[in-house]
Amino acid sequence: MDLKALGKGLGPLIGLMVISLSLAASCASAPEGGWVIQKPGYPLRDVSFVDARTGWAVGENGVIYHTSDGGATWDWQQSGTLKDLYGVWFIDRNRGWIVGEGGTILKTNDGGQVWQPVPGATAADLYSITFYGSLKGWAVGEGGTILHTSDGGRSWQRQEIATTEDLFDVSFATGNYGWVVGEGGTSHHTANGGTSWVLQGYPSWWSLRGVDFVDVHTGWVVGMGGAIAHTDDGGFTWTLQTTKTRAELWGVDFIDSQNGWAVGAGGTILHTTDGGKSWSQEPVLAEAVLYSVFSLDEGHAWAVGEYSTVLHYRLETGE
């Protein structure tokens, strides 16, 4: 069965179903708030916010959405491409970067009013991008591809790594300390900005889809079979954490050493407030794969995925 074709045909119907569910959930929500749907559109792969109001989401067929009201409304931005876009990262309201299919790299200096292509870095699909500061950035993708920029994304150079596995995510805690994860349990670490990458042991051969570090010691990875693992020594050793799901997990994001979210297949959303010692599962609002989650602070998070899904978490303070 062609799930993509099925999803396109059922998109409007699923959107209506999810909106109905979200309205019911919001009407019956507890004082602490919760997750609600925000906008149906194209299938989305990643999301980035710089404050509680300003964010971007990217996805299939070159789609870029922008919001200036926390996601209550989303405006389409012209990307100049029909290639699938997989990763987005902004450092402020003006400067951001996007990566995607066939080595696509886009950059903007005006909040996305104009997106400029950066040609020639690679022909490999790029799945994730991150920056540390305004100049140093990394993008990872197909066949062990790692690209690095030291000039704010104007030019990119390939970094060498001893793997040909697809790399799905990248996280840097400083300008030097970073991690990449991917197919077959691949996990590599650098302490010199990517000049060299060292293989690290992960206690499984299952594919890893997401990684997030909050400092040079403390991080999490997520992947197939509902796997979540935590390290407190920079990734040299990993401890599997217990969850109540076997769903494939695609994204993880922590705001500090205690508070974080993980998302994945079947609309799975997991939340922890104790560094992952315990994970609670949120009610399912959308039977869709959620590919990415971005948590701005304890009161705001967004998740995006297939079937046009955009979800927003808001912690109600009663003020």
C-alpha cells in the first residue's frame, strides 16, 4: 500500500478529524494546558522557533511555513524548490538555514522573505542541521555525510567520518563538542568541531533517529522500538530509559537536564520532568508520524509530522 498516496487522499478528512479532537481536548483541558492542533498543510519534517511567537516549519515539496503568533496562523514562504525539506534551524528572527533532498541548502537573512540557495556542497540528501552561534554550523545526511560551515552558511565543507550509514540527526553543546546518530545504532562524537569524529558505543543495533545534548556531558538519543537512552559522560556510556511505547521515535528535545519531549510514530508524544527517569505519554491527537519536536521552554513546545500535522503545547499559568 502506498502510504504517501493514501495520506494525500485522506489529508483533508484527517485534518478535520484532528481539529475536532483538538477542540474537544482544549475544551476539556486541565488548568495546566496541553497539546492542540494548529494548522493542516503539507506533510512537515522539522520545526524551529526563536521565541514564543516566531517560528518556521518545513516539509515535502519545498514547503516552508512561518508564524509570528505562536502558530495560531501560518504563512507560506517561497523556497524556490520543489525538493523535500528535512531540517530547519534559526538563531534569531532573521537568520536561518534549511537542508533537504539532493543536498539542498537554503539560507535567509530576513526571516524567510527571501531564501537563497547555497549550491555545490553535496548531492546527498541532508536530514538535519544545527548551529552553534551565528557562524559555526553542521548538516548531516545520506551515506555518512557531514558538512560544516564556519562563515554562517555561505560555504560548506565536508568532514570525514568512518561510516557510510545514513546520519539522521546532529547536536552540538559547544562550538567543539558534538554528536551525530543514524542507521544501525550509529553514534559518533567530536571534541574539535568535527575535525575528527570518534565512534561511540550505543547498546543496540536499532537505528537512532534523534539526538539532543544540553551540555558536554548530558544527552539523549531516540530511535526504533521506542528506544530512549541517556548519557551523563558525553556519550561514552548509555543507559536505556523505560517507556511504555514500542513506537519508533523520531525526535527528541530537552530545554535543560530535566525537562524534555520525545515524539514518533502513531502520534506518540512522551514527556519527562526528571531527566528521563520516568516518561509520561500524552494523549494522542493525531494518528500520524511526528518527525520533530522543538521545546522553547517549559511552557511552549511544537511537534510536526505527516498528514499535515502541527501540534502546539502550551502550559497555562492562569495569569
